[in-house]
Amino acid sequence: MTDPVTRAATLLAEHRSSIDRLDAVLVYTLAERFAHTQAVGKLKAQHTLPASDPDREAKQIARLEQLSKEADLDPEFAKAFLNFIIAEVIQHHEKISNSEA
């Protein structure tokens, strides 16, 4: 029989291992997402489209809010996270647009 402290340490290590794996998934997923948004930024610059698309951004935020509710994730956190990503993407698009101008 395992003592409670040893069992707790084992469970803690298992949770931390899962967290580390999920952090890696998040990083690689964000990298893939940004690769696609960079391609979008280049297309926008080539066709003199604006860096920001407020209609698309609003739809994405609403979509993410719904997904977060389905996933039992705080929708306000999800919106704040997406807003951060959108701001970063817009900044990248503006840099691409200015470098192609």
C-alpha cells in the first residue's frame, strides 16, 4: 500500500507531465496558426487589402466564445486570449504591408 504523500507526488507528476505535453501542443499549434496568418498577411499586402478585418475578427471572437462554452472554458479568458492573438496578427500584417509597399 502506497502512503498518501507518495501517491500525491505520483499524481502531481502525472498532471505536470500532461501539462507539459499540452504546452507543447499549444506552442506548435500557435506556430502553425501564425504560419497561416503570415500567408494571409502576404496575400493582403499583395492585393492592398487592409491588415485588419473587423467583421472576420468579430465572427472569430463569437465563434471562440461558443467553443469555449462547449469546452467549459471561461469565455472571457478565451476572448482575451483571441484578442491578444488578433492584435499580434494585425501587427504582423501591418509589418508585411509596410515592407511590400
